Amino acid sequence: MRKLTGLRRLAVCAAALPLSVAPSAAAVADGATAGPNPVAARLDAYWTPARMTAALPVDTAEGIESGPASSPAVDGPRPGEYIPPSWSFDGIPQAGTFFWTDARGTGRTCSGSVVRSPGHDLVLSAGHCLKGYSGTAAQRRLVFVPGYHDGVKPYGVFPVGTNGVYVPQQYYDLGEHAGAAYDFGFAVTEPDQDGTPLQDAVGGVRLLTGTGYDHAPVRMIGYPAGADKPLECWSRTTRWPSDDPADPGTFPRIACDAFVGGTSGGPMLVPWPGGWGVIGVIGGYHTGGDTPQISYSAYFGAAVRALYGAAVAGAPPAGVGGARR
């Protein structure tokens, strides 16, 4: 289970290779629009400031496991380890939060970031955030809100298209714990109500894969559920081999204070020419971390490249018509 969920009472402290298939922004004409999108208009009206503020973190959603019963000692800060503080801010255009309704109509939320893609429409997040919301569920109301803060949608809302959720097949097959190394996913969005594609509205970060585990500086951003603003923290990532046989794998580990429920899927960013590159998201090894001070990401390697390629190509998402749970 990702962190703790008492969010409305939280006092927040104030040499890499780019993904080879990632195109330049010239792949799609800048500013091109597809005409008004009535779906986005309806969802923009539905997601009022009150509904967005009331949305609960995905971690407490029905069907999300709370952690293996036989888990060893929870990994947290090591003796004497410095934990960099986090602080709230107004966010960046390329990071934002998902909102949707679950099977009972309860609002849910998780974090994400816009990655550069040929269709200018792709959002990166955690697999445990997105895995239950593929297909054509009529009442999911699944949207991405870039730059969200203080109940404001500064760039509008971008609906996630039908069959637009891409999570690795291994994650569906193995489950959240045995499949912790595959806890990442992409969502393909539709244009906003004016017909503007997501990346044209806010830009995108470069998806980086095969870059190793050790990065500094790393800027981590996440959206605590119910908070007025996102959090950011500057730290470094290091290599962490899992000590839990139920959650196998080797993960990037980062120390940053106060990253609680709702921050899952938030990006781990490194400076990159022309902006930012993303080397991980909060997710994996007990779905992103067991304490608010320590977070993890699945490693970004060949599996991320393959999933990105499937999403860009519009291939049938994993689990549709078969293994989706």
C-alpha cells in the first residue's frame, strides 16, 4: 500500500540515453487541433473543485492489495540517513493528477507526467494507479489534469480514451507484489474541450530508459490526495535490491519526506537538455514505498520501452478481452 492516507491533516514541510523512439515535437504540427471535444467539456464540468479535493488516493480503492501478510521489516530511513524535506508549490505544466470514479462512484486520484510522443497525448504513471481502468467502463470519468493546484485546472482536462490504458501484461499476470518490477503504465489521452492535444498544451518530458540506478540531482513531484498543491523534493536515487521475496526485483530508491497517498505515479525527474527527463515514477516494491520518507520506482529498461512502443502504435492494451483484472 502506498504510504499513509491521513492526507487532509498532513502538515507538509515547507550519463543517460534518451528513449530511441521518442520523437521531436515536430512529429505533430504544433498547435494542431481536432475540433471541440464534447467529452472533455462534460468531464470538465463534472470535476468541480469540491469533487477533486474529495477524491481519495488509489491505494485505498477496492481491489488494491494492502501489502503481503508475510512482509519482512518495512524499509524506511536508515540510522543517521538524511531525509530531504518536501514543500508544496504550484506545480509544473508537465506534471499533474488523474481523477476518476471507481465502481461505487467514489472519486479517486493518482499522479502522472506528460511524456513526449508522436501523438502528443501520452501520460506516464504507476501501473497500480491505472490497471483497473482500461476498457470501456461507462462511469470511470478518467481524466488527466496537468498543472492542477488549489482546485484549479489551469490547462483544462484531458479524457483518457477508450482502451487507452497501457500496463504491462506481466503486471496483470503476476499481480502487484510479484510483478512489482512492472509497476508503470501509460494513458493515451483525448484532446481538451477546445480540441488541443495534451502535449501541445503543456509540453512534455523526455522518457529515459537504460540509465542505471544512480542519479543526482533528482526532482520528485507528487500530488497528495486532498492537498491544495503538489509536493516537490530534490534528492538522489540509489540501487535497492528487494529484501522481500514476495516483491522481487531491484529498484531505484529515493529519500524524500512527506510523500504519502496520492503521490503514486509522480515522476522522478532529472535535468535534460531543453527541459526534464523522467527516470522513474513512484511505484513498485510495496507499490512505491511503505513510509512517507522513502519511495521506489520500477527500473526503466526494456519493458518500459516496449510498453511505450505499444502505446504509441495504438496496439491492443494488455488484458483487453483477456487477462485484465
